[in-house]
Amino acid sequence: MQTALRTTLPETELASRANFVPQARVVREERQEERQAQTTGLPLSIRGLRKSFVDNEVLRGIDLHIPAGQFVAIVGKSGCGKSTLLRLIAGLEKFEAGSISFGQDVQPEDIRVMFQEPRLLPWARVLANVEVGLGRDRSSGDAHARAEKALTEVGLADKRDQWPSVLSGGQKQRVALGRALVSRPRVLAFDEPLGALDALTRISMQRLLERVWRDQGFTAILVTHDVSEAVALADRVLVIDEGRIAHDVTVNAARPRERGSAELASLEGSILSHLLSAEDRT
Amino acid sequence: MSLIDSVSLPRSFRLPRVDGLIQWIVPLAIIAIWQVASVTGFVPTRVLPAPSDVVLAGWKLLLSGELVRNIWVSFWRASIGFLIGGGIGFAFGLANGLSQLSAKLTDTTLQMVRNVPHLALIPLVILWFGIDESAKLFLVALGVFFPIYLNTLHGIRTVDPQLIEMGRIYGMTDSELFRRVIFPGALPSIFVGIRFALGIMWLTLIVAETIAASSGLGYMAMQAREFMLIDVVVLSILIYALLGKLADSASRVLERLTLSWHPAFQKR
Ligand SMILES: Nc1ncnc2c1ncn2[C@@H]1O[C@H](COP(=O)(O)OP(=O)(O)OP(=O)(O)O)[C@@H](O)[C@H]1O
Ligand SMILES: [Mg+2]
């Protein structure tokens, strides 16, 4: 009950919480404790990863370590292999050389992907669509309850009996997020999940992403075209160029972050210039 | 989908209560005009009997039990032929849509057979089965087979691959994937096949019954022609039309029930 209440607080709560009276600080400390207890993220190590399609060498040796629970954003020009890297991490494709390890044996339910398209089943109600995310636990007795909890987390509890076709683009994407979260994944990979949304919906979705990440402590890997989104959300931004990680930029700004602050803007500027110089070379 | 959306009328144009009645205005008007034309002698009854005469003929046949028996025989042939042909078509559609091997093995052959108009087989079928029940069932089943086969196959092959990938990512087993993703995705197309097949079903049955039968509506019409009972001939034609409409309505109801998720079927 407590979780449900807390997660339905308005989006603005994150940004303005710092200004609250001590009462609010108590809630915040509780939450951080809980987060540590819940840190379920998995670390991810990639060594010498290579992948080609026919005669097109897309990834030419990726070396990367992501500590458990980190939020990493991946940027790079179109066609540089961001989606390919994500699909490899999620186990959707095979690679020629290198290794990907999570430090221990993982269950399929531990790793989830979210795409730019919501990929909801049009013939299943919203709640049933979220239940799909339970994987092998779909038919267990508490499936309904777990799906409902995930729907509440993404703020769509009242839409549980709707068909997906009546939802807005942002709502569909939130259902897809609920579906990805319902199995309590330990690694969550996002492939431009907000790419098709309008600016305002995007910002509210970014806040939602940050909030569920803070609540659940999974390791987040976000592929995005939007550098300002990357610096607003991530602990670390990776720039991919010519099949390798060309830049690895740490974002130290404290959370909750203030959008458009000078610190973030200058980081954004330097990452953009990396991207543009890569663009100029081609 | 966008095509369907653009076709459906905006709210203000709909008259929900009268909706069901509106479609009957034109047929009723035609019957009224026809009756007037017959009574005034504008259309000679030799050419076309008055609707009242047709109804009268129907009433007589109904009392003698002949009408019900013939309708029942035709209805039985249509349903059994449809179930056999549709069932086999559906099975092949599933098999070839889901299995590459099965498709390679049988699809080309089936596509070749499809190009033979099934009614052209009537002489051969009479030689094989005589004018037995099996002749009619065979023809109906053959006619119904292809629309259902083709549309089931098409439906399964065009299920959104992104949804299938999603199902696999979320750990669906093959049977679960079929039940939750592939079959519901193919259903709209399968219904298109069923509607086509129902049309072909009646057409085949009419032809088969007029040529080679000793009972049924088509046979009743042919008998009446020999005795110059034009009212019975017209009656048979009208009953065929009515049965066709009935079958179509039944499939629409089924469609509405099973495709309630589809934007085209949602109450506006
Ligand atoms: N299944 C495939 N078969 C052949 N080539 C592919 C396949 N998938 C991706 N590629 C190629 O691999 C390269 C990288 O594709 P990828 O989708 O990873 O790019 P991306 O960085 O995600 O681009 P974008 O930002 O536009 O989404 C592209 O040149 C693409 O043509
Ligand atoms: Mg991509």
C-alpha cells in the first residue's frame, strides 16, 4: 500500500522535493534506505564484442563495464550500431566474438527491453498486456495483483480494462513500461522509448523513468537520439563511433536534476561536439 | 486501418435506434413497387409473379411440408460442406503459415489446383459420385476451401513480426505464442475468408442442386420450371437470397464478438 501511494505522487514531486520541510526529508531518507535494500541491479561486463551483418562490420570491439544499478545512456549518429548493441545485450541476436556477462547466471525475466514502439497486443486489455511481462509466472495466482501493482507504478491503474487502441501514445508507452517492470528486472534496456512522443509527454516520461529506476534499482541502459535526455537521466553517457565506444562521459550532477542548468548544458554541448565531429568525418 | 477509420461515419450522422430498420427501407420499397406493377398489369405475371402470389405459393408449400424439407436439405448440405472444406482449408492455412516445410511441400500444389474453377468439375463429380449427397458436399467443400485457406495463410504470415519478437522476449512458448499473438492477429483475415467462403458456398450449392439433385431448393426451382410454376421459381430464388443474408449476418455477429478489440468494431 505504501509503495502504491508513494509511486502515484505527481511527477513534479521529484524536482521540488528538495524544497520541502523536514517531514518530506524523512520520506526521502526512508526511500534511500529502501533503495539500498532493494538494489537488485546486475553489473554488466562486455569484452571485445564484435558484430557484423553480411559485409557490414557494425560493432568492432566494444569494451565496457557497467556497475550494478548504474544508469547509462548511449548516443551516437544514426546507424552506428546502438540498437544492435542493445539487442546483443538483451540476447536477441548472436555475436561473432567477445563476451557479455552479468557476473552470475541470469533468468530471462531479469533482463527486459523496451522499444520505440510500445508493441502492445491490440487484442488484450491493458492489464493482460502487463501480465505478459511476467514471463513464466504469467499463470501464477498473483499474476493479476502483480500486474495491477505495476500499472499503478506507471500511473495507469484506471485504464486496466481498456483496449490499447484507445490509449494515447504516451499512455501506450507507459503500459509497455509497466509490462517491462512487472517481473522486477535487474537490467532494463531502452531503445529510444520516448522517440515518438511530443516534448511535454517526453519530459513526464523521463521523470517516470528516473523515478522507477530510483525505486527499483535496476541497471538501466538507455539508447537515445536526444543528448539533453541523456545528460538529464544518466550517470554516464557513452558515445559510439565507428563501432567502438569513442567517449565515456560521467555526469556527476546531483539528483534530482534541474533541467537546463548550466552544468548539464555544458556537458550536453561537449557531447554534441563529439557527435558532430564524428559526423563531419564521414 | 486508416482506410476503415475514414470510412466510418462520424457520430452526428448515426441514428443508433433506427440503424437496424434503415437497411430494410429499400427492399420493402422495391417489393411494394413490384406488387403495384404486377397488380396494374404493367409487368405480366408470366414474366414475374406478384409478391403476393409468391407468398401464397410459399404458404402452400409450407403447409405441404415440402418447403421446410427442401430448405433443411439445402441448409444441411451447405453447413456440412462448409465445415469440411473450411476445416481442411483452415488446417492447411495454419500448417503452411506456421511451418516452412509444410508450405514448401503443399503450397505450390494448392495454388495450382486453385486455378481450376471448381464448378468446371461438375461433369467429373457426377461421374464419380452420381447425384448422391457426396457430390454436392464435395463441390461445396472444394469451393469453400480456397478462400479460407488463402486468408488463413495470409493472416498468419502478416502478423506483426514485432509482436512476435515481443512474445519471444517475454518467454512465450510456441503454443502460447500461437494462442496469444498469432491466432488473434490472423483472425481479422480469417473472417474475410469466411465471408468470401459463405458467398461461394451458396453459389456452388445453387448450381449443384439445379444440375444434379433430387431434393433441395435448387431442385425445387427446377421442378417448378418444368411445370411452369414461376411463383415457386421466384420463391426459391428469394429464399436463397435470404439464406445468404442470414449466413452473412451470422458471421458478422461472430466477428463483432471476437474482434471487439479492433478499432473498427468499437462502439463509437
Ligand atoms: N538485421 C540486420 N540485417 C542487416 N543489417 C542490419 C540489421 N540490423 C542492423 N543492420 C545494420 O547495422 C547498422 C547499425 O544498425 P542499428 O539499428 O544498430 O543502428 P542505430 O545506431 O540503432 O541507428 P538509429 O539511431 O538510426 O536507430 C546499420 O548500418 C544497419 O543497416
Ligand atoms: Mg536504433
